[in-house]
Amino acid sequence: MRPAALAASSALFVLAAACGSQGEARPQAGAPLETRPANSPDQRPAFEDQTRAPAVRTERALTHTVAASGLVHPWGLALLPDGDWLVTEKPGRMRIVTAAGQVGAPITGLPAVDARGQGGLLDVVVSPDFARDRLIYWSYVEPREGGNATSVARGRLSDDGSRVDNVQVIFRALPVYDGDKHYGSSLAFAPDGKLFVTLGERSDRPMRPQAQDLASHMGKTIRIDADGSVPADNPFVGRPGARPEIWSLGHRNVQGIAVQPGTGAVWTIEHGARGGDELNLEKPGANYGWPDAAYGLEYAGGAINTGATQRPGTEQPVYYWDPVIAPGGAVFYQGAMFPEWTGNLLIAALKDKHIARLVIRNDRVVGEERLLTDLGERVRDVAIGPDGAVWAITDEQNGKLVRLTPAA
């Protein structure tokens, strides 16, 4: 690890909202941001602006600075009350990175992870009552007899930030499976203190049907208390054969979750197949369709199951991307630095190497912009600093912590 000076990799650019890179022609006002051919041109959205929303543009020039580099495939990013950052690295390390870019030594006390394929140490969040309890929560791929699965643990971060003590595993996804893909897994606390956990369906065709199976945690959004117990008002509590932690079902691989300020609504962002990344507004007990109803195609080509994009009893995504952006973490913007973005949803884009800014009105996406396009790296997670600056981490062997601000 090596800290990098904040100004070391500064880049100045004027945002071209409808462009994947500088220098491309901007679309006319109101024209869709996405202009590439669709993977599934015969599929039609269920309602206006469900895909290819109009381009919007931030008029101010922006600049980004690389605060730190040398992080190995960082995955999760969480703000500490003192302005420093907790950053997870997929191989199994967690570090504190200061706002000035100083990268700390690995925090000790974390359990072992299975870092094969898409596995490893994943998301991290700070307790809503951190000032009192100093608890942090993280998701990870836990090696288990017969394979692995996503787990969530919590522990007390020592006063000096060097270790976690009293580690407890508060949730273990079931069943165990010997695979290396589609673990989820993002974490978010709701205003009432409940913890949401997103889970993938493990990708392989034999596992896909479990996204529709209430006896399995695979392909679900989970809701638990902060100690791992099950809230009595979860939608499937008391249903025979159902896992009581389940909040919603029918997901493919959810790696982003964000709680909307003011409303407390929970939004999830899901990796689809070719042409099927989704933004969903979570509802208790709702079924989001996978794999029986989905946009896009199989990676190898051909229809997903019957090729249906709608099915009775399932919810439509609020928005979908075709072609995909490969979404990572997400956050609703609140802050003094970009008041014009208040209430917008910022989503990390891995494949397309940017931050997607979505303007949402009445639970519909009415505009989209691409930020940080000139960085040229896979953006894994995004967060807001105390002053309203946008921070992001990049999923690279030489991963970076980046700060996005208005240009001086």
C-alpha cells in the first residue's frame, strides 16, 4: 500500500452528460443518454423512461483527485464520524484510509474469507449508533463445509482503529453451495435500525430457480435486526417453509442498495445478464421476477428462460440498462457541495467505468448523467463525504480512492 498525494492525479473536465468520454457529440436536449445498440432490440419497456432516460447535464466543471492508491480490488466504502474511511479489499483485508490519503495497516480480527472468483470481503457499514457502540458490520464470503455462502458479521472497532473485537456472525445465507459467483452483497441500515442485506442467486443454472424459492436465501433481499434476529413484521414470518429473514425475492445479483432520505424507501441495484441491469424499489414480500421475467439475454446468447419481460405477480424494475453498466454500490446525494443533485441517486458502474447520476421524480427515472468518465477505471462503490464531495473506490489491482468536487 502506498498513500498518494491528493493532487497527484488531478483531472479537470467539463461534464458532457450524454457522453461516455470527452469529445463525443452531446445529444439534443431530451434525447436519451444511451445511444449504443441494445442487446435485446425486440424487447420493449413497460412504461416511458424505464430505460434510456433523457440525458441531463451538470453545468459546472468538475475535478477529481486520487486520494489514495495501491488498494487491492477494494469493494466497500464507509464513512467514519471523524471523516476517515473504512475500505474493504476483496482478498480479505479492511483498512482505514484518512481523508488526506494515508492508508492504514490491515485491521486485525476479521474472519477468513473465500476469495475465489467473485468472493471475498465485500461491503462494510457503520452502526447508526457508532459514537456509543463503535460497531461495524461487514459482508463476506464465508468458507463452509461443502462450499461457501454470504455471511454478515459485526464487531467493535478498537479505539485506535487497529482491530475488531467481539466478532459475531449475525447472518449466514443458506444453502451452502460450491461456486464462485453472485454473492451480492451490499448492506444498508434503514431509519428504524433494521439492516438490509442483498444476496445473489449464485449464477449457475441449477441455482437460479432458488431466487423464486422461499426456502432459500439465494436471490433475495434480507431484513434483520442489528443483532441478527428476525423482525416480527417481516413479510414471510410464520409462513411454513419460508426463511423469515426474506424481505423480497426474484433477484439475480444485487450489489447496490440505498435508502432514500426523507422517505426511508429502500432501492436496490442489480446485475442483469446482457442488457438487464435493474434499479428496483423494494416492497415487502414483492417478487422481482428473476429468472422467470427479465430484460436482456443470456451471456452466451439466446433468451433467458422463455424470454418473458413481464409475468403476473412480479414487479417491474423502475429502470433497466441495455447495454449494461455492471452496477456496484449506490447512494442518494445529500450535501452542500452539489445542491442541484439533492435527491439524485449515484450508482457506481464497473463495466462502463463511471458514476451514473439518476434524477428520480415520483419513483421514476427522468434523467441520467455519466460522471467521472475520464478516470478510466471500474467504479465499485460511491459515498458522500461530510462536505458533500463524492468519493468512490475503483475495483482494480491498483485500486484507488477518488474524490469528486467542483473545479476551483
